[in-house]
Amino acid sequence: MVHVLTRRRALLASAACMAAPAAFAQANWPNRPIKMIVPGPPGGAMDNLLRIIQLPLQEALKQSMVMDFKPGANSIIGMDAVAKAQPDGYTFLITPSSAVAINPIILEKMPFDAQKDLAPVAQFGTGGILLVANPAANFKNLQDMVKYAQANPGKLSYGSWGNGSTGHLVMEGIKKQFGVSISHIPYKTTAQEITDLIAGTLPVGFTDIASPLPHIKAGKLTALGVSGSIRAPALPNLPTLSEQGFKFESDGWFGIFAPAGTPAEIVNRMNEEIGKILAREDIKQKFAAQNMTLPAYKTAAQFAATVKSDSSAWQQMAKGANLKMD
């Protein structure tokens, strides 16, 4: 009996010794630079939004934050890198809702499971995507585009920032609802798409909420509508697509994720610090200048519930549009 008790005490002591370094590491987190993987190009929407909170987040954590750009495959390359990273609190991901909620729905093969391999940390930025056109197309709103497509089957094409992007899926939903044929031209980046829209080689396209703003204000592009449930802050007179008859109101968002298994203490600390920053009035104004609305504060668990519910909504959209990709 003494032998059994001694062995048990030894095992408990061993377990305590093993747990101690992990607990110590969490208590001293962060003690080295944090890497933020951006699955898009420098100067893109994700980069611009992240830089709004970068400095105050560095000040709050008393540690630097390094951007690591991994664009391509509708964010899958960057997301995969985070999904396979060590869950030690030193690798995070910024990504749009489309990459998390839509990719797993429309792609037959994924190198990771977004629901299992990524841990939601914080949501920041809520807004739709913009439907814009070259002025020469003479479209003023969604109905103008739909009427043209109905009168000219197969003659209209549209762009998005890639197969499986939010823009791709929303337009396929529009095509399904209104019974029109519009060809899809996927681009690697929104910047390339906007260049063709301004040049007139592409008549219409979906873009992120911020990139085309200077060109809209300069009259080089015409905004036809914004997706989601709310109007864009920088374009308050632009009706939403749902106001114009398109029956889908799910909002897009940007979020911070960590590798699954990242200690809850670290996830919650990052969530709380980001929440404090987003509550600042100067930060709200900077997001509004990027045409983004800030959502009410959500804990990491509440954000995880948003990811789950939005995935369900987008899944119904994808099924309705019969959208599947290899």
C-alpha cells in the first residue's frame, strides 16, 4: 500500500512539474514578438484594417506584432499556415468571414478543418461588400444591372477577388434569384479587379468595402449597392442590396483566429485587449473612414457562435446557388 501511494504521489508530482512550465509561459505571455498572418497582399483591406489596431495592441501587450503576408487561394494558404502552427499564443490570423464560413462549404477538399483547427479570438469590423460598375455601363443600381442581364443573356460578365469569395457567392445568389446569366471572372486581388473596372475592360464587379471608395468619389466607378443588413458608413445614401430586392442580409466581417489548442487564457486576453481598443472613439472613426462598422463587443465564445451561425447562413446560400468548386 505504501508503494502504491508513493508511486501515485510521484506521478502527481511529475504531472505538476510538466504543467508548471506551461502555466509559467501563459503567465508571462507575450515575451517575444507575435506573428499575425495576413492571407492577402500588403495594402489590401485586411492589412489596412489590421494596422488600425496594430500600434494600440502592441502597446497593450507590450510586445511587437509582425505582419506575415501569405496571399492566395481565397485566404486558404494563410489560414493553413495558422491551422498548422504551434498553439503557443505567438501566431494569429486575420481573415474575412468568407474564408472561414464559405470555403469549407463550396470546396470539396480543404487542407484543414476551419471549425476544428482554428480558434475564434475576436471579431472586428462588420460590413458588406460593394457592387460597383464602370460608368460606361450606365448602371445606377442593382435593378439596372439585372434588367440589362435579362435583356442580354450571357453578354454581361462580373469580377470578384477569387473563386469562392463572398463576391462570387453573392452574385451567384443574385443570378439565381433573378434568373439571369452573368459570367464570372475571378481575380487574384481586388486591386487587379478595380484596375480593369476603371479601364472598362470589366463592366461590373464585387469588391471589398473600402478599396474602391476613392474611385467612387472621383466618379471613376459607380456604386450600385452594398451587401448585408446595414448601409456603408462612407456611403450612407447607397441602398443595401436587400433594400433593392435581393433577399439575403448576412453581414461580412473580419476576425482574429488562433491555432486550435491555444490556451484559453491567451485567447481571452487577446480578445479583451482588442475589445478595449475597438471601444475607443478614435478607432471607431478610423474604421468608419474605411467604410466599416464596428460590432458590439463579443467574447471569444460569442464570436465562435457568430462563426457557426454565419456558416449555416452561407451554406444555405451556396446550396441555393448550386455553387461547388474543386
